[in-house]
Amino acid sequence: MSHDSPPDYVPPPDYAPPPPVRPRQPARSRRAAPAGAGTARTAVRGTGELLITAGLVLLLFVAYQLVWTNFEAHRAQGGVADQIRDDWQRPPTTPPAGEVQKGPRAVDFGKGFAFMHIPRLGKNYAVPVVQGVGLDDLARGIGHYPRTVMPGHVGNFAVAGHRATHGEPFAYLDKLGKGDLVIVETRTDWFVYRMDRVRIVQPTDTWVIDPVPGKPDARPTQQLITLTTCNPRWASTERLIVFGHLESRQDKADGPPPQLQRRA
């Protein structure tokens, strides 16, 4: 029996013949990319990645300078403060008989020997003063120029401090003006200095730490102080200098000077 439709087969009324099959058109060929386009895209991508990497490195460096160096410096200053107080608990050393000691016989760089109080910069401002003004020394506190006199002596007691990063003890030194006080605490004394003037000078102007600033041939007759730091705060193109003179001295046994007692 045949499975073909009978000759008289009639499709149902809703039957619709399938649409005719159109022959597939050949796909359009893509336009060839200009020569060197791939290389250019690779170069642009590489440059972008390089700039991103450089930006991240710069960001990490800034974070290191602004955060980590201050953290390390404050920790180091805490250690120096403990060292100073421990030294003060021990019997003081005296120079050999017949020798008048006006300063340290040998410079022990980085070692603390005093505290500096600046009421204008805060009621709790007290920063260790260490010997030396090298980078390692200044990361431990305010540095004393070793060739200048010690606190309270005739001549110029000159110090330096960072204004930005590494503890930045002189960050706001520009707030000091004529009449403000800087008080130096040593093992035996309080030295109260009164500020006289503020100057902006060039980094090469080393005359500011002379025994008599600005008068290289003069013999000192006063107890002076000079504070130095970078200017502006985030650069080092200039130096900010604050000059002052000793106003009074007080024995440690008599307690802090009135200028510090009023801060409480």
C-alpha cells in the first residue's frame, strides 16, 4: 500500500504554503583595519596602565610622607623623652677639675638633652631637643646646631625643626611673633626666651646661627635663641627664622615658670 497522498488530496482551508527559501547572500567582507591601528591601541593601553601605576606609587609616597613619617617620628620622640627623663634621674656628670664646661665636650648626635615649650603652639606643646640637625636627628625632635651654645649661655642657642612630615614640630612656627615666648627646660633650669623678630631668608643665609646673627665679627654679650625651619611649609625654597633673647632663668627646684603654670 502506497503512502503517497491520493491524487484527489485537497489541503485543509487554513493551510498556508511555506515561504519560498531565498538564496543566502554572501556575507559582506569587513573592511580591513588600517595598518598600525592595533599597535596604536596597544600603546595607548600601555600608557594608561603606566599612568595609573605611577599615580598609585605617588599616592603611596604621599601617604608615607604625611602619615607614616609622622607616626615614626612621634614614636621616636617618645623614646627620646623617656631617655631625657631617665638621664635626669641619674647623678649629673661634672667636668674635670679646673675645666669650665660651656657645652658638650663631644656631640652625641640624636641624644636628647632638653624640652622646648612654646605656649603659642598649644598648652601641651613640649618637644624633645636633640643634638644635631641631620635628617635622622630631626626625625627624633628639634635639633640643636652643635656649633652654637647650649641653652642659657652667652651667644646664640640655635635649633632647627621640620615644618612638614617627620613629626613636623615647627609646622606652625609662622604663628610666632614678636613678644611670644619659647621656654627651654633642662635638667636644672627653665630658660624663658622672648621673641624679637621673624625673618624669611634664603637657605644659604647661614649667618642666622652666628653668635650674633648678622654681625659675623661681633663678640656676643647676650643669651640669644634662633629657631629655623623651611618656608613655605610644603617646600624648602626659603627659611623661616625666629629670633629671640633670654628674658629670665628659673631653677627647676622652684617649679615651672608662671608662663607655663597659667596653661593649666
